[in-house]
Amino acid sequence: MNITQLIAKELSVSASQIQAAVDLLDDGATVPFVARYRKEATGGLDDTQLRTLSERLQYLRELEDRKQTVLKSIEEQGKLTPELAAAIAETDNKTALEDLYLPYKPKRRTKAQIARENGLQPLADLLLNTPSDQPEKEAEAYLGDNVPDTKAALDGARAILMEQFAEEAELIGRLREKLWAEAEVHAQVVAGKESEGEKFKDYFDHREAIRTMPSHRALAVLRGRNEGILHVALKYQPDETPITEQSDYEKIIAAHFHIGDNKWLKDTVRLTWRAKIFLSLELDAFNRLKEAADTDAITVFARNLKDLLLAAPAGRLATMGLDPGFRTGIKVAVVDDTGKLIDTAVAYLHQESNALATLARLIKQHGVKLIAIGNGTASRETDKLAGELVKGLPEAKLHKIVVSEAGASVYSASELAAKEFPELDVSLRGAVSIARRLQDPLAELVKIDPKSIGVGQYQHDVNQSQLAKSLDAVVEDCVNAVGVDVNIASAPLLARISGLNQTLAQNIVAWRDENGAFDSRRKLLKVPRLGEKTYEQAAGFLRINGGKEPLDASAVHPEAYPIVAKMLDDLHIKAADLIGNREKIKQIKPTAYTTEQFGLPTIMDILAELEKPSRDPRGEFQTATFAEGVNEISDLEIGMILEGVVSNVANFGAFVDIGVHQDGLVHISALSDKFVQDPREVVKAGDVVKVKVLEVDPARKRIALTMRLDDEPGSSSARNRPSERKNRPGNPRGNGNKTNSKPRDKQPGNTAMADAFAKLKR
């Protein structure tokens, strides 16, 4: 199969769909544009399928390029046979390709090469093909200036055979897969590192099958190894196996080369496996484990990030952002309904009356409706102060919400923040970010490095380029799914729009500042360096409210305006009278407007957009009400039922912010009364949930929660100890309490609570 056919088979779609998508992407189209506006060409491939296609396309093209390099190298050596060329052509992964290339790959001068130069290849062939009980006698015929004795001759012959055995591609592939299927990772604490490595205590003596090791445990063990706390090895046979006993792997090597009971050859096989092949395959296995763990962790991170970016905005209301602090005070920033900074102040908790007066003055002066409180140090005390404001100013109709301040300090110290607020103190910039992320999380969080938002596992341990690429794709998809108002969007937000980049985004903002608001999409073509091709990619995702053309405020692409014009002519009404008019839209027959370019999928999208123009795919804004008097972990009591916000979702469960500075963990087995394969089937980041407190460990800052509110701590239904609970089908469970939970993409991830607690975020 060619690349197109292979990807089509992997995605279970037709080759024509894949080829159409490949052609569009190669022509410079973006994934959001193709997914939204080229459904006819691709047969409706969605953004997830297109992302997978793009990644596989890059991998397979790199593989093809590498094949050509390998073929050329072997051919130049005069060693390319039709059989070898066919094997290389049929290879579908880089590892197998490198196995085939290994015998021909230029390498440093090895013992085997030196032995061949000394004329010992015939001896090696003789000993392999005609085993002798007296190899020393056979070696005597090969002595010379460079081979002084029989030991040197046999050592050289053995080196040749060991290299030959270790470079047999089909054999190495078979051994690799057997090792991956059967081997165990064995982690042990390095002597004397017990105290220093307390956080890795769960892995001080840990054994687990490598192929089923969950990503969070794999990354934890590998981090422990990198920090010098754990010694990590791969075990392929029981520890008590005598060293002289031949392993299954050695038997496979011996059988492959038809080696019988000849002791010298069996010793050669043993040395080949233990000193050469196993060491290489062990490294391969750990690399494979790391890659799989990286992919899994990055997937979890990307899903959480998507949920956070698509969290419902509080809306365009004047907002006060409070960045809590004891010694340095509460940093206060007030932004108007468009997010523009209009005032700042600093209030001190130890001067409560002055603080209340300062905040009340700002609220009255600027018509503040929302108070956003960062969830860092002193957040509970600041929340209490805000509560007094809400009660003391009933006429203001205030609402206070505690929001995550993850990444706010990163933004505050960034070059972007410095350009945006050159005269503003760094600490006050954080308060601005907190206020804006309540108004519109997506618009504000795009300014922050996704890795700093704090919704992933071991983000500093995974492949950084792969992580960045994945998170950038998530941000791009989220921004384009929502769309942006071109007349108020910041440059970082605009830069995420399909077809745009940092330079074009800055040019749009500069043109807007100099010439005023855009009154039509076509006016974007006046922006320097923004041509027709870019306009095609970006226009559908850019909104212009109150402009000359009503459709410019919708997701209808300008290229489809003639279709809408025909609909308007047939109905004898204007665009403004059709948009949002459900009765009129129902009168339109979609099939009457299909063309070769615009098929039924696009027409249906147009009608849906006309019915609900600029609909926001984000949900309805909701907040959690933290319990009064529960401010610290020491205030928690077993059995308490509390409301909280899901701050992070991992494969082993969900972390919930219940307002005590330390998130609690709902293990996967405690999320629902039904079997849960993936926690995201039940919850996502930002959800408001009710939980019951099962266990509290203030010393270790650990809180065990359950969403099955009829669970009794210590009862059989709670399995007495969270670490002993198992998540399996058929287990009777109480009911979790969460509004509007929906099934989501499934992903394996069952683990023990003890392991989950080991990863509890600080």
C-alpha cells in the first residue's frame, strides 16, 4: 500500500478522502479550515481525524525518505539484493527499517571487523556450520602474525558470530516483541536515598509488566531514575534462575541458527544475548515505554487543556481581579466589559476596613459586576473579604468566583505582558489576567504557554517538542471553534486563527488602531501582507459585529455568501430578517442549493449558522459554592459533603478543588456507580461537582474524595481503604452527583488509589 492507502486503512475511511485532505494540507490549508469548510472534499473528516492524518503523513513521509537513504547506502556498498530491497520497501516503521539496515550501517571499527581483516571469517563459518567439540584444534589453522594463539583466533571468530547474530533483523524483531510482551520493570531505591526520595516511596521495590504499565507510573519511575533515587532495570526471567541456565531468548537465538548442544556455540549465544542483544533491546524497551507514556500523558494534558480553554465565559461584564497575598497585599485590577484595564489598587488583609473601603469605592466607581479571586495563598481570606462586599453592596448585584491563577505569574513576567502594560507593576499584571480569564478563559489563556496552565501530568518529563505541537493544535482548534471578534481580539488570540501568524496578527491590530474598527471582512485585505490565500483560510473564523454585511458576524464563509443571497432572493427578504428566524429557515430546502462546490454538509452548516448566528460552542457558565468555615485541610471532617470544581483529570481519577489550598482526589473507582474506563466519561476540567470526604491526611496533604455520595467512609462499599479498592464492572456503587455529564472518548487508565496519591499535585 502507498501512504494514502495506509492512512485510509488506519482511519477506516476511503483513500479518496485521505488524498483530498493531503492535497489541501499540502496546498497550505489548515486543519480547522479543512474540517469546517471543505467537508465535501474530505467526506466530512473531522479535526481529530485530520490531526491524526497530518501526524501519520509526516511520519510516513520521513520513513520513505529514510528508506531512500538506506537503499542508496547499501547499493553504494554493492550489497543490495532484490530480496533486501523488497524487505525495505515493505517495512512500515522506522525501527524495523533500522534493523534491516544495521548490518550495512557504517560503524566504527569493531572487534568483528578486525577479526575479519585478520582472516577469521572462514573459521567463524566453519564453527557455526560444522560444530566441533575441539574448536581449539580447528583454530590452529588460522594462526598468524595478528593471531598469535588459538585463544585469539576463537575470540575473533566469536566476535564475528556475535555481530552476525545481533544483526539478524527478523530474529531481533521477534526477540524485541517477546521481551515487550513478557518483561517486567523492576524499580528499587538506591541505597542511602530513602529519605531524599520520599516522594518515590511507592516505587522503592516495585515490579510491573512493562507493556501494561500506565503512563503516570512509567513517568514517575523514569523520573526517579533520572534523579538518582531509583535503580530501574528490565527483568526477563525470575531472579532465582541459575545464571548457567539457558533462557527462552537464548533458545530462540540458538534455534534460529540451528545450534545444537555444542558448548562453544551455546556460550557464544549466551554472550550475544546477555552482553549485546539484551542491552540493546532493554534500551529499546525503555524508549518505547517512554514514548508510549509521553503520548498518553500528552493526550491527557491536551484533553484537559481543551476543556479548560472551552470553559464557559462569565460574559462581558466589568470585572475586578484580586490576586491574593498576605505580606504584599491583595493586588487589585478592574477591567471593563471588553477586558480593558481601567484601574488598579493594593489592599491589605490586616487592614480590613481600609481594604473594604478601597474595594467598595472601585466597585461603585466602575460598575463592577464580577469579582475574580485567584486561588493561591490567602485566597480563602480574600474570598471572605469579597463575601462581605457582596453582602454590604446588595444594590451592586455582585458575584464572586474563585478562579485558577495557574500561569498568571508566567504571563505577568512575559514579554507580551510587558508590551501590553509597560508601566504596570508585574504583580498587578497578574490581577489583570485573573479578571480577564473569568470574563473569557480562551481569550486570556492563549497568552500563556500551555505548559504553564497546570492541567497535565509530568509535563516537564515528556517529549517537549511533541507536547508543544499537541498543545498548539488544541489551542488552534479551540480558538477557531469559537471564532473571534476581529475588532476587540488581542494579537495573541488572532495569531491562533487559521492562516494567521504573529506578524499578521500584529498587522491587523496595528491597522485597527490606525484606521478604526473593521466594518467588513473584505477590509481585512487592506492589512499589509494579508493576501487572498490567507483571507480564504481566516475569514470564516473572524467575526465583525455591527458591520455592513450581517453575515460577517457569523461563521458562514464569504465564499458561500452567493448561496445565502440566492436563499434571500427566493424568500424575498433581507439577511437581517432571515438570521435567527427559525420559521423562515425551515422553509428552505437544502437540496435546492447544493452545487458542485457546496454540497449538502456545507448547506446544512449554513442553515444551522443562520438559525443561531455566532453560537458559542462553550457551555453555560457555572460556579461552585465552597463551604463556609472550611478554609484549610485541617477544617475537613470525614463524611463532609462539599461542592468543588474539577481542576485536573488524570487517567487514575480527577482532582477537585474544594477550597482548602489542596485539591482532593476522586479515584477512578469512586467517580460513579458504573464501571469507568476513562475518568473523562464522567467529568472534565472545570466541572462543578459534589463530593464526600473519605480520608484526610494533613501531614501528607492528601484528601480522598468520592462522588458516590452514599459511600460510608470505612464501610465495605468504600472498600475500607482507598488503596484497596478495585474498579471493575458489576461493583455496586453509590451515585456521583454531576450536572450534564456526557460520555467522552475512552482511554484505559485504571490504577490503585495509592499510586494515584503518589502523583497528587502539590
